[in-house]
Amino acid sequence: MKKSTSKAKASVAIAALPSTEELKNSIIKHLHGSLGTDVNKASPQAWWRATCAAVNEYVYDGLRNTQRTHYLQNTRAVHYFSLEYLMGRLFSNNLHNIGVYDAAKVALAELGLNIADLEDQEEDMALGNGGLGRLAACFIDSMATLNFPAIGYGIHYEHGLFKQEFSDGRQIERPDSWREYGNPWEICRPESIQEISVYGYVETTYDLQGKMKKVWHPGRIIKGVPWDIPVVGYQGSSVNVLRLWESRASDFFNWDVFNSGGYIDAARQNIEAETISKVLYPNDETDAGKELRLIQQYFFCSCSLKDIIRRYKRANGDDWSKFPQQVAIQLNDTHPAVAIPELMRILVDRADMGWDDAWNICQHVFAYTNHTLLPEALEKWSVRLFEKVLPRHLEIIYEINRRFLVEQVDVLWPGDNDKKRKLSIIEESHEPMVRMGHLSVVGSFRVNGVAQIHSELVKSDLFPEMVALWPDKFTNVTNGVTPRRWLKACNPRLAKLLDETIGDEWPRDLKQLEKFAAFADDPAIQDAFMAIKQQNKADLATVVKKLTNISIDPHAIFDVQIKRLHEYKRQHLNLLHILALYRRILQNPDYDMVPRVFLFGAKAAPGYKLAKEIIYAINKVAEKINNDKRVKNRLKVVFMPNYRVTLAEKMIPAADVSEQISTAGKEASGTGNMKLALNGAITVGTLDGANIEIAEEVGPDNISIFGLTVDEVKALQAKGYHSWDYYYQDTEIKAILDWLETDYFTPGKPGELSAIKRSLLEGGDPYLVLADFQSYVKAQEKVESWYRDQSGWAKKAILNTALMGKFTSDRSIEDYVERVWKLDACKISQD
Ligand code: 9GP
């Protein structure tokens, strides 16, 4: 047995890695000493926990070294404020990143255990909805890997994203209790508890010199308890922290009520306080518009700011002048925008700083990432609600706005009231609203979109006047994904082939993949690549059978669409294409097509009716097609239940075709598109989000592009789009939509699937599904013709993997560092 006793390299936080033997001993030590059980009776859970504990010995070593080095060097750090982190499982990720996965696999095997069974013991940490939350998870991985001092801040939700089940094809939501029995990766830090205030009223007072002072008398105080999750950089680089706040009732407040005889009241307030971190809002790309959501946002921002200030003061005392040099705060969408008035409040009301100095600090600390142009996702809070929950903050926002309108807007556009109305942070509608997007732009020194085209649209369509005011404020950082999780860990067969052909540096330097392009025509590599895909597909077929009882043929094309369910993502366009193929097969029993399995994975926001109808329709169509003997297995349709990170890790390595079919201009970037192409899937996609940049990288021969461009979409909508014309002029479209209205797919219940037709016709087809339909069908035919030539396909797939180097989240983070954060990497020294 090869002993892995490798000593750490420079800037590696973990001093020495364990050998297989040492790991084995440590696992048994923890089984006895931490779990209180024994080898002969330990459950898989106990083994998993003991292994986590053994690994944590090294993780904590790295954590200590990282924190000590950052403290001693008083480093500038970035603080990533995000309401969502879609972490998935941490077991294999941490093992891979530390570099002990293989040793642990052997150690466990020698103990009679299969590492994959242990991996299955872990619940997904699903503290996010979709792309935005998963991006945050990739980013903290990259920041640690690249040795950037960084902390992720968020909420320690008791329940993450709901679990999805299907009942007769309909989505049912079940609570997700990811840490019901504790989570071995987190550390509670009661020594860093913070208290925050909400509700109440503001009193105006004057000191002896006649200076006005605002005093906020809060109505409630809530305690924030921090839980730290170590974020292990690849190959034992820095071990950073993700700090998540759990809400509890303040002891002080509680005792007060309790002592005055209000036991029931105290208990109720306890429950109310704990409700704040109870659940993640399951809305994706929609404004939840709930009081609790605003309190969640404020709760985690306030706790995090106080935590940052505590750390800053420990190193710098009361001298605020260095604050902007030491602290950068990245706002992940507008969700944490309330941090801007909160920092102003702390500086002006608590630290007695003048407004101008305080504002100057804010404007050098905050940066804002916009992740969407969808109007329904641009948060607005009613002034009424703000006043109730955060009365002092509303006053501060008014003052920020007043100065902005007078000192900036009126100077550039004197007397132009239309401009003022458009740019005001307060929207003067019948119900006045606080525009969090405007607040974020005004209060930040940098604003970025998440793909080139999206960043352009942020400037041209969303904030053109803000660009006129501050042209240098706006920039782009194209998203990326961590290749550690999304290739090395989830596709070990392909990772091994890459190691053997181009060396093993690629997980840390993804541009190395380019070397793999030289093998695209090599028959031996083509065979090896296709054999790996085939094995991955066979593995997925087993998973599909287990989860859905549907048998699929691993030799068919695996065509995958995995993402949240939303009209703009157009899962229903995919469905119309499936129906077109089915209809062709029924009309022509000998219809010649390469067998194809359409695989979906998607959750719909519980309140999003049409999205749920689309899930139902796909499930019903699937049921019919999968059981129709006339199809002769040319078509299969599978909707995987409970799509989540862990399922993505199984689907992505097995995909042949990647569906990225949003209406141009609607998908800000996408990141699933990157993961799938990285694993050798060919994209069928529109010129939207990062698809455009993927097309530039892989070249037109290796991607199947279709549909209207952003400009064409705008032109069509300006001219007037009439979806009925497509219905009447295209017999295939008409037949399919009419088919959905019959009871063919829902025997005895005609009209059950008619919601899609209604939205496409009476509803005006807001996402231009019918306009893009025929172009989509052609793009699919092109892909099919490519697949018929297996060697040609292998070449395209290899080139997809080889040319995706740009899309590592390491590159995104380096772009943030250069364009926004101006951070230095910090070499970690050991004890
Ligand atoms: O919809 C975008 C998606 O395109 C992008 O890849 C992701 C990460 O930047 O953010 C999504 N936006 C949201 O989830 C809400 O703004």
C-alpha cells in the first residue's frame, strides 16, 4: 500500500496529510471516542460521522493556521453577503480538496466499507434555490483555493429548499430537515453571538450643543448565533469560513417579559425570533414580498456587519480610517442591500461619524452583483413595511436618496423631474416602494453583471442613467463553476483520463484542459472518452430505475435539462419538441430517429402555478410515451424527482445533450450550461447568457445554436408579437397544442394539460416559445445528425471538455479580485 504522507507545499494550510493507516486508526478512534460505538455494531451513519471527525482533524488544523495567518498579517478580506448557499454534500468535496479521497477510500475498504455508501449518509445542504446559491458555493471554494482572505455570510436555515415528490405527476413539497441529527461539518461559536433590533420607533433628540440626534427605540431584540462551516481550498490551500447565523430570542428581552409574568408571551416571542432562520424562501427569481423575508435580510446583514466591525476593531481600535482598506463587502443580488443603510446607521448613530465621512466609507466598501433582469425579481419593499420593521433605516434611505437626487441627478440633468422620478430610490406609486436595485447601485463602488451580454443589458436596459452618472462603476464578471466538484469529484473516470493524458494540474488551472484538444482526433482517446460516457450513462440508468422505475437504454442520446422550472427557461419548449417527435412516430411507424431519452430535473416555486402545470404536463406525457409500444423505445421521458446538487452530480457526467434554451436576454448567465459542457455534453442553446461565451470558446461546429437573438427578440416585441399566427400557420404547432387539450395524456380528463396552450395563445406567449419552435427543432435535428457519426461526436464532446477552461470559478474570482475587490492572496503559514 502506498502511504500518502506527503508534506504540505508552501502556502498550504494543512501541515501533513494522513497515510491510509493513520486515517483508519483515526476513524476507529472517533468511532469509539466521539460516537461511543464499536466496529461490530456501528451503523453506516456512525461510520460516516467517524470519518468526518477524522477528516476534521485536518480541516481544523488548516482552519487554525489560516485564521492565525490572516490575523497576524491583518489582511484585507472580502465578505460575501448572500442569502443563499447551495452547498450540496461536503464529504467527498472535503476529502478531494484536502487530498485524502483515495486514502480514505482504501482505509474504509480495509474496514469493510464502501465509500459511496458513506457518501449517501449525508443530506444535501440545500440552503439555496438554484444558480445564485450554487454560484456562491463555487465562489467560496475558489476563494479558499486561491488563498484569498474571504468569509461567506448567510443564514443558518433550519429547513433548506423543500424536498420534491410527485403524486400522480404533480409536485408535492415536503420539508427539508438537513441537520435534524446535527451536521458534522459545522461549529457553533457562541462566543461570537450578536444581537440585532427590529421594529420600534425613532426619537429625535438634541444634545447640549443643539446637535440633532436620532435615537431608535427598537421593539424587539433578536440574537444571532453563528455557525461556522470550514471551506477547504483545493490541495489544502486556505481553509476559510462560511458563517451562517441562526436566530434566537434575546435572553435579556425574554427574561424581561418572563419576569413580568408573561410566560406565554415569552414563549411566543421565542418562537417568533426563531422563525427568522426557520426556512429558506423557495421563490426563485421572484420577489417574495413578505415581512419575514425583509427581517431575514436585515438579520443576517446586521449580524454580519457587527461581526466584521468586531474583528476590525480588534486589529485597528476605533480608528475607522482603514475600514475601506480592510473590508470589501460583495452583495449577492439585492437581497443583502439593507446592509448599506445599516452600515450608515452604525457609523452615524453609533460611532457619531458625520454623514459625509460615513457615506464615503460605505461607497468604498460595498459592491453589488446583479443576477437578473426579470422585473419581478428586482426587489422592492413597501415604504409602509420598511417603516414598521426598520424605521431608522427608512429615514437613512430617504436621506441617501435626497442627497443623491440633489447632488448627482439634478447636477447632470438640472430640473428634469422625469429623471428624478426614474432614478429615485423611492418609487412614487400608489403604494410607495423602496427600490433595492437603485439603492444597491447608489451605495456601491462597483456593479457587475454575470456574463458579457447580461452586463451590457444591465447598462443599456436596467440602469442607463446610472451609467451616465458613473460610467466606471459598471463592469462584467462572467460566472464560473468549480472544476473540483463539477469534474474531478463527480466524474472520476473522466478526471482519471485527463490526469493520464494531460497531467493532474487542471483542477487548479483549468486552462490546462486545452492540451486535451490535441487528442480530439485520436481514435484511442475518442474510444476511451466515449466508453467513460457510456459507463456514466449506465450508472445514471440505474439511478433512474431506482428513483422512477423507468428503464432507459444507455445507448440512446441522453438529453438533459436541469434547472429551476421557469417559463423563461422554457422547459415547455422542450416538451413541445418531444410531442412533435412522438407525433411523427405515430404518423410514421418507421420514423427513423436515434433513440433519445429526455431527462428533466427541476423544482417549481410552490406558488408558481404555471410552472407546476408544466411539471405535471411533462410527467403525464412521459407516462404515455414510456408505455406506448408503438414508440419502440425510440423515445423515453424522465422527470427526476427532487433535483438537487447530489442528483446533478449524477446527471451531468452522463449527459450527451445540454438544453440551454431560454429566451434570449432572459437568462443572466446560467452555470449548468458550463458544468454540462465541461463534462462533454453538446449544448443546444440560444444566444443567451453565458451560452454566447461558451459558443465563442468551443466554436460553431461544437454547439447547436438556434432561435432569436436579443436584438431580434426586442424587434419582434416592438413590432408586436402574435403567437396565434404561429398556431394557425404551422400545422405541427397547431396539432401539438390541440393534442394537449384532449384527454389523450390524461384519460377521462380533457383539458387537464391546457394551461400551457392557454399561456402560449391567450397569454400571448411572453417568452416567444412558438417563435423559436421550428428553429429549435432544426437545432435538434442537427445534433441528431452529429450523433449518427460517433467518431465526429466524440471529437465534438472532447473539444467541449477541452475548451471550457475559461469557465472555472477560479477565473471568476480572479476577475473579481482585479476588477472589484483588489485583494492580495495570502500565503498560509503553519504552526
Ligand atoms: O438566473 C440567474 C442565472 O442565470 C445565473 O447563472 C445565476 C448566478 O449568477 O443567478 C440567477 N439569478 C437568480 O437566481 C436570481 O437573481
